[in-house]
Amino acid sequence: MANLTLEDIANISFPRANFGGYRAEDVDAFIDDVQVSYDNVLKESAELKRKLAILAQKVEEYRNEEDSIRNTLLSAQKLADASVREAKHKAEVIVADATEKAERIILGAQKEADSQKGELGRLKEEVAAFRTKLLTVYKEHLQIIQQLPVEEETVKEKESQAAEPAEEPEASQPEAPQETAGEETAPEIKAQEVVAADPKELEKTKVYEPVGYTETPMPQAAPMTPPDGAQPAEDQLPSRFASLKFGEDYDLKSDVEESPINNMFKKRK
């Protein structure tokens, strides 16, 4: 049976009995229904109160948790702000330290570069002084060599050697003054090469070529004429310079092609 509502209770009607009253069975049944309905209402009310108390407790707990959460959020926000400030401070310290180290490194590098430049300048000065000293000594040696007298015995010995065709053929006689002239002119050529090596550095030293030096060719002996009936010295003894080839008509390429050594390499190919 469903619970009675207020409208059901207000609009209830009982059939009348024989003597103008209500029947007791109907009234008792209605009272039973009202009792059951009221009991159900009381139970529902108690259940709702219980649930309401639980919900109120939960709300209170949520309120307490809300305060705790709010405090936690505030603490987290404060911690985050402190971490950010500390990170910024550390970053500023790191940047300042790095900047200071970089400045020290740059300053040290500049000092080292200045020191190296000074050392380089000093070495250049030493090299220039040594070069000047060396050129001066070399010039003095050239002057001493130019002032050396020619020994008469040496000239006579060379003339006697040139007069012996058996030991020294006529073909090789023109080479002697050329070699001597080459040896005598060698210092002059070397002096010119040294002076021309670095004109900017040598302008300060004012080193010039030796003055008064002239090439003195060696005297040549007159050709010897063998007496009548005598064989020439060239026919008597073989010359060790007979295999030499020189002159304007000498072709080096054809001589190399005709060489037995060259032919041997051609055969091996």
C-alpha cells in the first residue's frame, strides 16, 4: 500500500452506518493506513537526517580540506617564487662570474699578444743586427781577399803545367781561366745575391758591392811545336780527357741517345 498523502487524509470519506454513524472497520482501517504512512514518513525523515548529517560532515571535511589545499597552494606558490628568485640570483652570479672570467682571459690574451709582439720585435732587431754584422764581416773578408798578392811561384807553376801537353791537353787549357774567373767572381755574385735578398732591411746597413775588384785572367801558354821526326804528345800517351765533348756543335740529346747505358735501359723496356 502506498503512503497516504495530506490530500488523501483531508479528503477521506467513510460510508455511513445504519444509525447515521461511521463504521468502525473503515475508521480502524484508515487509522492503520495513517499509522503505516506516518511510520514510513518517520523512517524516511530519519534516513534523510542521517544522510544530511553525513553530507554536512563531508562538507565540513571539504571545507577543512579546502583550507588545507589553499594553504598548500599558497605554500607551493611561495616556494615557486622563492625558487624563481634563487634561480635568477644564481643565473646572475653565473653570468657575472663568466663575464669576469672572460674579461680575465681576454686581458691575459692581450698581454700575451703584446708580449709576443715585443719578443717578435726584439728577435727582428737581433736578426737585423746579426745580418748587418754578418754582411760587414763578409765585406771585410772580400776586401782582404782582394788585397791578397798573387804569388809568383804559383803563376810559374801554372805556366809550367800549361806547357806540358802530355799531362794537360790543349783542349782543356781554356777551361782553367774560366774556372779561376768563376771562383774569383763567385764571392762577388754571392754578395750581390745576399744584398738583393731583403732590400728593405739592407737599405739601413748601406752594404754595397766591392769597389776596385777586376777579374784577372790566367795567362795561357803558347802551343808547343814538336821537333821534326818526333811524334806529338797526343799520339804518345792517351789523354784522360779524350772522351769529353764540348763546344757549340755538341748535341747533348743525341749523345745521351747513343749512350750504351741508355741503350741498355731501352732493351730492358
